[in-house]
Amino acid sequence: MHPGPRPPHLQPRALALVATGGVLGTLARYAVARLLPTPAGGLPAATLVTNLVGAFLLGLLLELLSQAGADAGRARQARLLLGTGLLGAFTTWSTLAVEVVLLGRDGRPGLGLTYGVVSVLSGLAAAAAGVLVAVRLRRS
Amino acid sequence: MSAAVVVGLALAGGLGSVARYVLDGWLTARRPGPFPLATLVINVLGSQLLGLLTGLVLFHGAGDGWRVVLGTGFCGGFTTFSTASWASVQLVRAGRRDLAALNVVGSLALTTLAAVLGLALAAL
């Protein structure tokens, strides 16, 4: 029996890169959360800022990498470490979802809904802005 | 917050990221297609788990250290906002505004529902 080559998501080197980026991204997210504590019943600014910065940087990174050529070698390592690992872990969806629900539970359902909708729409805009900046950098 | 909790949080975040990468690769290999289904499934699962953990702290007085390690660490590293946003942008660029809208609206609706379900499970 020969199992054939391992799929990419089971290669030890890839897993190590994702784990390293994930540790750093999680620590960075935690640091931002400590610096910007959410006031009781208020807008969770830390999560919003983290998610928008992360979405912008991921758009920028992935577009720059795709312009640079094939997803192999150093480019692939950079994508796994910085994209999948660091920025993937820096941003979070679970905290966003729970914060939306907790705002509703605290009697602020309108603020919760606004926070959720503003997050996803501005996340889209932030990722698109990152892509556009990468395209501009390429042209200049 | 103690140093042990910060170390645990960081390691759990790395583990959550690896779990996301492996599950994403596994799901995408089985259900290939333009829609980023794997990221959506991951975000729904992670939101439900964080809802459950938050409920255990709120309703049962579970230790906050566990919520930080498993919630902020593991669930935070497992779920991702940047990949979901980038995937929607790619769908728009590919002319699939319908799927992009479905991803944006579906992600928010399903993860919120999953978080409610997690909290409700903890309240039982």
C-alpha cells in the first residue's frame, strides 16, 4: 500500500507555519482587546478594529502574492504563515457573533444588529481596499 | 491575567488555526466549488462553541481563565473574519455577486444563530 503524497493540509511544514502565525495573531488580537476594553453595553471596538485591519492586510497580502506568481515555495510559505496563520487568527468571527448576541441580551438588539451589519460590510470594503492598494503598488 | 493563561491562550490560538487549516483543506477537497463553504462551516462551529463557553461563564460561573484560553484562544484562532471577507471580494471580482451576498448575509445570520444556540445549550 502506498498512500501517495500527503495533501497540502497535512504536511508538517505547512502545519508548523500556520501554527506559528496563529500563535502570534492570537497574541496580537488579545493585546488589542486589552488596550481597547469594551464598555458595558457599548460597541466592541477592539473586535471591529482588529477585524478591519486584518481584512485589509489579508486583501493586500494575497493580492501581492498572487501578482508575484505561483503559490509555491517562499510565496506559499508566506501565505501560510502570514495569511492563514497570523491574519486568520488575528481576526475572529466567533467573538463578533457572540458580541452581537450579548448586545441583544443586554437590551441593545439594535446596536447588536448594527454592529454585525457594519462589521461584515466594512470588512468587505477593507479587504477590497487591500486588494486595490496592491494593484496600485503593482502599477506604480 | 496570569502568565499561564496568556501562554495557554497563545498555544490554543495556534491549535485553533491549525484545526481551521486542516478542516478547510479536508472540506474543500470534498466539496469544491466557488462558494467558500469551509470557512462558513468553521465560523458557525466556532461561534457555537464560543456561545457555549460564554454561557458556561455567565450561567454557571465557570472560570474566566478557561473562557480566555478556549474562547479567545481556540475559537478566536479557529474562526476567521479576514478570510471570509477576502473570499467575498474574490466572488465579486469573479462576477458572482449573488454568492458574495449569500456569503456576507449567510455568515452573519448563521453564526449569530449558532452563538444563540451555544448560549441556550449552556443555559439548560
